[in-house]
Amino acid sequence: MVNAAEDRSRPPRSVTILGSTGSIGCTTVGLIEENLSGYEVFALTANTNAALLADQARRLGAGLAVIADPARYRELAAALSGSGIECAAGRDALVEAARRPAEWLMAGIVGAAGLEPTLAAVRRGGVVALANKECLVCAGPLFMQEVATNGTTLLPVDSEHNAIFQVFDFSAPDSIDEIILTASGGPFRGRSLSGMACATPLEAVSHPNWEMGSKISIDSATMMNKGLELIEAHYLFRVPQSKIRIVVHPQSIVHSLVAYVDGSVLAQMGEPTMRTPISYCLDWPTRRPAPEARLDLARIGELTFEELDPARFPAVGLARQALDMGDAAPAMLNAANEVAVHAFLDGRIGFLDITRIVGDILDRAHGLPCSSFDDIVHADAVARRRARERAVSVSVHA
């Protein structure tokens, strides 16, 4: 472990941020800006927001800025003209940015699109802060094998997995009785099924505690985020799904817990802000002072916990089903969910149709192999095609 005195004298930490213009990326950029002398930014990447990417690259003095959408290259190049910052576009450039030898990399690209560049980063080695659920959901066994083979340090960024990471005894895994993931319950925690059936996208993205992107917010509303997190936890901590429990905790103060065989239960707590887990990862294995609101339990007054209602929130059951099915089923679950969520956000299907479509695709997920990353790409494409067809059918009969 590095002590505080050693940390003050360390050279700047070289970093790359994949997905710097998203919610996780912007928070990471903000934390770096608070201590610019402590970091050297090798590369920043974004999907389509060339203007913000260029602004971030200038503010952080990045060596490289990559826009995934080639159609936005001219805009990016013009915005960075005269800065001396290298710019590039396209999928290959995105992967190349991930391969640059930064000491620390934030994998913050949302969705299955983040798999290839994050895999490139893992194969490079170093420290990878993982904020992309889909890498583990779609390709858990293969991805973790690459982590082990390349000696990569994987730090979970999600508040739940970061919490577990902080209180999990990796030296004595047999002492773990169960992992308990907490869920806020989202905006529809107290709403009936009939009420959820007529929910609008605006209502669904209005999370009571967290500020997140629209896709992740919808996943919180359906509780699919907890299903995906369950799959992640299974692979990250090598715990069978039978030892992973989910409880609803509306205050979002206890981010997750680890129960031990002697009856002890360790919880990581904090205010509901992603700055804390990102800061933890950014300066791991040390901790740096952060200007965050300190947790005041007396002010909060009480912390409550509830059982998850599987009838109103079937997504967690679908995730457990996918894990039981194995092979490419988790990848197909994820792909179908992405398609269904975007169909809902576009107003083409209803809120409850999201998990119905995912369930339909999962029921047809038998037989597709998962022995290579090419298999994952194929299964993802098959599930997306089937989900798009199912979404069209649902909208036609609405």
C-alpha cells in the first residue's frame, strides 16, 4: 500500500478516458481538473459530441482526441486547430487510443460498443477502471480470462461494485456468505403495474437520487440495472448467483454490503454521488481528500430496506435466467435490452414492453455459443435483430 507522503511525491499519473463526454467521463474530467498537476492525459474519446470533446482536450492538455463518428472528424479537427492536440476518428482510432500506454484508463463507453476498446485496454495491461457493465455482462468469462492473462488491475466504478470491492476480503473468499446489492427502486418503486404501463420516457428517466444518462436511468426504472449488476458481481467477485441478493434501499446511502460466515456484515456508505467511487479508482490504492458533502447519519435519520417485488420488476429474474442458461444468453439479454430501451425512449413501445421484449428474446437464446469474442459479436447482432423485429410487432399492435 502507498502512503500519503509517497503519493505526494509521485510523478503525474498518465490517464486515458474512453467516453469522456458521457456522465462518468465528465465526472472523471472534473476530478482531474481539480488536480491538473497530478495527471497527464494521454487520450480522450467520445461518440458524437465533438465540441465538448475538443473543449475537454484543451482544458486537460490531452495528447489525443478521438471521435468515434467519422462524420464529426472535421468539426473536431477545426475545434482543435492550432492546439497541437492530435485528433482522429472511427472505430480503429478508438481502439488505438485504448492501446496507448497510459497507467490508468477509464472505460466509460456505454453499451456493447465499449467492449472492443475496453478489451484492447485490458490486453495492454495497467489499471482499468471499469464503468462499462456490458463487458462483463456480454463476455464475463472471456473478459476475466483476458484480465488474468495480461495481469491487468480491474477496478469497478459502479457504486455498488465499488462498494463491494472496498469491503470484500479477497484473501479469504471462503469467508464470504453472500453479497447484497442495494437498489434505490428507481422512480417507480411505489407505482402499480397499471401505473407503470402508461409511464412516459420523461417520468422513467427522472431518477430520485442519481443523475445519469437516459439509458442507464431507464435501466434503473425497470431494475434491469440490478440484473446486469448481478451478472457483473458474479464474474467480478467469483460468487455464485445464489449468494447474490438484491434489496431495495430508497435512500441510496448504503451502496452495497458483504455478509461473512461469522455473521458480520460490512457496508460501504456515502452520499449518492459518482464522484466518490470515481475518485477512489482514480487515485487507487491511495485516497485523496475530496470536497464532497460528508455523510451525516443523524441528519438522514433512518435507513430503510425492502424486498424486491419480482412481479413488478421481472428484469432481475431475467438476468438470473440468463446466467443459468449460460453461453451467449447474457449477451443476448443485454443486446435486447438496449434495443428495447431505445424503442421506449423513441416512443415506439410502452414501458412494460421493455422487459417483455427482453424475455421473448431470452427464451430464444438457446444454442448460440460463447467460446470467442466473435461469438459474442454474432450473438449480439442476432439478439438486436430479433428485438427490433419484436419492437416493431409490439408497436404495430399497440
